[in-house]
Amino acid sequence: MIPKHPLFDHARRGYHHGRLKDALIEAARSLIAQRGPNGFTLSEAAKLVGVTAAAPYRHFADRDELMGALARRGFELFGDRLAKAWDEGRPEARIALRRMGRAYLAFATAEPGLYAAMFQNAKSLCGPATDAVASQALEGLINAASAVLSKYGTAPGDARKLAFELWALSHGTAMLTLAGHIRSEDPVSILEHGAEALIDKALLRERR
């Protein structure tokens, strides 16, 4: 059964007046958590909120636009959790970067619907607003990679490359975990061991 959210608990009191857009985003969030990013229509989101099938078009031109809004919300939450995990690199950059990896996996497994909206069917979700929040999340990872490289006395020129390598590793681990392919192994350990190898490789590149 799809979990109810206060914004669209219309069975008792209806969605909050003036917050239809937010209610529809939350409805989409619940629907894709259960069915995947392609498993619902605008009319189904409207039904869950308790409004007519035409009501969503006051805020969204089509389903892709609703998915774009959901993706933006996901990247905002994602970036915030990574920033909190980084905690300005305390007490030491490499330790803080490990916390970011754990936060990444925790977000993906706790919010599979949002994660799917953020990273699947990227072409339909592209746009200035979504790009901005996604870039902000990436920038936090680049800054963290730069701090790790700087700690060892190397120039942080390879930080962007390292950040993308860490992102690819984290995403791959998260997707394998969500798909149920990682069962006997601890995904956190897999991610951390892989990250350490990528950091060591980046340090060697910088010293050459």
C-alpha cells in the first residue's frame, strides 16, 4: 500500500490549500518508490492527492515536468545530507569523505524513489534549475576530493577527476545494492575499499 503523506491525506482533511504543487510532488515520490520512475501517470498522482485529473496541469505541463521537480527536490536533500556528512572535513578529510560515502548509500537505500527520479532518464529531467542543484551536490564532492589531495601535500588539480570516479563508484554500489545483487558482502565496505584505492591512485598521479 502507498504510504500517506500529510500533504495529500485527503481521506481526512484534503491537501493543504495552496500547496497542490508540493502535494503532487510528494505523491509522485510515493508512487515511484513503489513502482519505479516509469510506473505512474499524472492522473494517478492527482487521484492520490484527491483532485481531478486536470488539476496537475495548473502546475506541470506534463509528467516529465513533475519528475523534474521531484528530481530537484531529491538533489536538494541529497546535497544537504552529503554536506552534513562532510562537516567541513572534520576531524580529518579522509575520514569525512568516508562519511560522505556512507551518507550517499544511506540516501539511495532510504529514498529509492527520489534516487530513481534523480538519476534515471536524465535527458527528460535536464533543465537549468535541476542542473543547478545537481551541480551543487557535485561541487561538494569536488571540494571534499580537493581537501583530501591537499592534506597529502599535493596540488588539488585532479580533484574533479577523483570526484567523478568516487561518484561513479558510489552510484554503481548503490544501484547494485538496490537491485539486490550485493547480498553476502557489505556495500559500505565495498565502497570504502574502492574509494581508498581511487584516492591512492589520484595521489600517485599528482606526484608524478
